[in-house]
Amino acid sequence: MSRHVTIRLDEEFHERLKARAAALGTTVTALITEVTERELDEDRKNFLSGIEEFADHWGYFQERFGN
């Protein structure tokens, strides 16, 4: 079951959102849904956190294993 939600956007932002959706060949609703789902994805958050930790130790990996 889907739910109808109303949000307020200023006109400039709405135009940018419509343009991005059109460039991607999708709708504004689908784009907002995709971005929101991505933001709420715990696996993605864990992955990004892991990348940050890896980046913090990148110098060690380069010293130890080279380029």
C-alpha cells in the first residue's frame, strides 16, 4: 500500500528536481522515493562508514602494499 505525502518546495528547487528527473528519464515522485530509500538504507550507511574508516588508514595500506 502506498501513501500520499505532501511536501512544500520552493519554485527554483522544484524546477531543478523536475529537470533532474527528466534527465534521468523518471518522475519527480520516483526520484524522491529512490533518494529517500537510499538515505534510509542501513546497509548503505554501514558501507559508507566502512569506506571512511578505510580512507583513514589508506596511508598504511600504501606503505605496506604499495600502489
